[in-house]
Amino acid sequence: MKTRKLGYSDLELTVIGLGTFALGGTGWKFSWGPQDDAQSIASIHAAMDSGINWIDTAAVYGLGHAEKIVGKALKGMSDRPIIATKCARNWDSEGNIVKIQTRESIKKEVENSLMRLNVDVIDLYQIHWPEPEEQIEEGWETMTELMKEGKVRYIGVSNFSVEQLKLIDSIQRPVSLQPPYSMVTPEFENELRAYCEVNNIGVVGYSPMYKGLLTGKINRDRVAAMPVEDHRRNDPNFNEPKLSQHLNLVERLKTMAKTLDITVAQLSIAWVLRWSGVTSAIVGARNPNQLRETIQAAGMVLPEAVLNEIQDILGPDQ
């Protein structure tokens, strides 16, 4: 699988990275519903066997569970993949998620992540969300300390705005930004894209298929049948009136995909990767079979006519 350099770092990431959001399982606010840990580990192994060279996870996914699963999957691997994880989302004894990025909290978080992942150093450590906003500078200064201490190799951010990127730039330019990026969430293409391009900040787009919505496999019946603990049931994009709008988009994408002899999922990922400034697209997999379809998007180049048609659908602002 081809790679792209992450910003100003020496990290070469495959254009598809493995996301582990859903591998956190149940028992937390943003669960995707029940998940089999054996299938999770098999998915990680299958991803590495397919040529993917990096894994994206976060401490908060499953309240530490996803990181533990990644750590178990890494055992016995002779060639360890690049590991990216995140901080600034903690939780209390009752499982309530806490937004915090104080120096003390982040120092504790990195030690816990290193232990769960069973690694000596984290390749890419990211602030998950810029919240609370008044702690951004303290959090980012702490991240630079971790880099100097050798606990992490590079530091990046996720879900930051241009204004927030500018705020931390005087302390240390982030090597990467992880924004939501899909045909459902194309806002990155405006100010953020230009800022990252000018400042050599790598982009790892998350949710290119928007939580399965842009796979062609989601319909109203499937949404209605989602487990009660699946957080997508409360996502506005999986509810009316937005659900109908997105399903209409998917129907049009199905026609394009059929003409190209590819799937809607592959079309959605290839669309995100069409701009070379996107280092990689983070693609989740709850079982090895899901990877067989999505990894094929890594080498796809969409025809200009298809890109123009998608642009017309999304509107002139994107």
C-alpha cells in the first residue's frame, strides 16, 4: 500500500490507517454496541497483513478498552505498526467522560496509555478535543514536554479549528491534524485545508464513511435495529431530517459506484484521499471481512467527471 509523509515528520503512513473507535465495545457513552474482542484482535492482525502500517486509537474508546485490545494485538508482532493515540478525554469512577487537559492529567494519561498499549513510546500523541478551551495552552505545553522526555515521538491535535491551531503554533507547530472528513462532513475543505497545506501539517481524516452511513449498507431499518447502546442512534445525521438527505446522497453514489465497478464505501474513501494533502484516511473495521473491501480504495483514482458530479451534489461551498 502506498504511503504519504505525515507533515514535517519522518513518519510515512499508509494512505489507509486502522481506526479502533468501535473496538471499545459497550459500557461507555459513545459505544457502537457489543464487540467481540477476538474479532477486534483478528481485525488488527488482518489490517497489518493487508499492508496497513499504522493504528489510530484513543484512551477514551471504551474507557481504555480499545487501547488494551491494541496492546494485546501487538504482542508477538515482529514488525510493530506506527501507533497513534489521544488524550484530553478522561473519565471518573462511574464512567462519566471528563473534558480535561491540565498538565497533571495529561502526564497521568500518557503513562496509562503506554501501559495499556504495552509500548515504550507512542509514535503520534494527539489532543483529542480542544476542551476545555481555557486549558489548550497548558495541555499543548505539556505535550511538548512529553516529546522532549521521549515518551512520544510526535504530537498532533484532533478537532481543532484554525484559530486554535494558530494559538498553539507559537508553542510548537503540531505535526498533524485529525479532522472529521467525509461527504457528510466536508467542512475541512474550507479554511482548515488551506491552513494545513501552507503550514505543512499532516492531515489524517477520520470517519471517511461517516460511521457506516456512506457504505451503501445503511437504511432506515438498519438504523432502527441498532442496539440501544449504539451512540449513532443519537447522532443527528442518523435521524430525520438529515437521515433522508444522506440516504438520498448514497443512492446517487450507488449509481456512480456501479459505473466505476466499485462499492460506495470505496468511492467514499477514495474521495477523501483524492487530495494529496490528506496523509491518510482512518478506516474502522469490526471484523477482518470489512477490511477486504475498504483497503482496495487505497489505490483508486476517481475520474474528474465523478469528482465534479460529487461537487455539484455537495454544493458550491465545498
